[in-house]
Amino acid sequence: MADTLTDEQMRGLMPLAAHLGMELVEAAPEQVVARLRHAPELCTAGGMLHGGTIMALADSTGAVAAFLNLPDGASTSTTSSSTVFLRGVSDGTVTATARPLHVGRRTIAVVVLVADDQGRPVAQVTQSQAVLS
């Protein structure tokens, strides 16, 4: 099991994270924090951050949390993800905080809370990650 992951390592492992401009702020088995700045190319109508962008941030953050809880030699893949959107984001930065709910031999369940610059909830994502050996 890895103890931590750097922003550079995450970007190398997940090219989409680099492409979208995600930044890994904190990475430990108990909690992972990543953020993403609002940008016009990440938006939908009206300049609102696209829901798929928010989901990509949450999925990537949850994947890092699962990765940091894997046994040596294992990998992971998202098997399910449920998102509840709570508010739109038209500027600033969104921050995703992922915490494992369950770390088992075959699956890891993670909850990811996404918040805006004011700390207001933007989305909650619950996902299952398969432990692949």
C-alpha cells in the first residue's frame, strides 16, 4: 500500500487529471484532497462548470483514495458512482475531499464531497472501486 502520492505522480498516472488542470493538494490513505479551477473550456451553457467536469474531479479524487488503500501489487477501477449535484459553479475553484467508507479485500467504497470557494457543497459522490490483483 502506498502512503502518499504527489501531484506530479497523479498527473502521470491519470492524463485526464493533467488535461483538466486538476491539482492534488493532499494525499493520504485517510483523506485525499484535489481541486480544479473554473475555466471556460470546462463549462456548459451560461458559464457553469460542467457536471461531467465535477464528476471527473470526484472520480479521480476517489480513485486516488482507493489507490492509497490498495494492497501491494493491486490496482483499482471504479465500478459504480452516484452523484448528487447541489449547486452550480460559475467561477473560482472547486475542491474535492475523498474519504474511504469501507476498505475490503475486493472493494473499496469512497465518499467524495465537492465544495466551492465558500465551502458550500457542490456535489456528493459515493463510489465503489474494485480491488484488482
